[in-house]
Amino acid sequence: MTIAIPVTLKGNMNQPQININTQSAVNTLTQKLVEKQKQDLEDKGINILEGLISGENKPKDSTATTTNTGKTTKNETTEIVKDIIGGIFGKKKKKKDSTGN
């Protein structure tokens, strides 16, 4: 993508004055980017619709949920919540002794 940057030259050879209109360049670039994104989305939508009409692509269910294979027990969840709440309120968690005492 190319963008023209408006440049104005004034003055004489000994004292040239160069003005660059960057605002115009930014506006032009923004308009081109918006138009390109719009065209990309239109093309994507057309491709999806064509696929649906021809029966090739079936839309994915965006509301589908995945199951958790590594389920945590209620006690583990309770301990995790206690740890988090204790960390937030500054309470120290009692360390469990590895010997069971």
C-alpha cells in the first residue's frame, strides 16, 4: 500500500521552506485501511455464505463448551479458594506437616 505525502516547497534556493502535510497523509491512510478491512470482511462473509449454500462448511457452534478431563474435587476447590482469599486479605495459611502432625 502506498500513501502520497503532500509536500509544499516555497522560498528560493538560499532559503527554502518545506511544509509536509502529515495530517492529510494520516487521514488518507486511515481511509484506505478502513476500506481494506471492510473489503476483507465482505469477502470473508461471502465465502462463508457460499460455503453454507453449497453445504461444504458447516458453522461451528460458538456456544459449545468443552469438558474438563482433569476435574478437581470439592475439597481441592475449597482449598484453592481459601488460599486465594487468604492471600487477598493477608492471612497466612498454615503449612501442613509432611509427617502428618
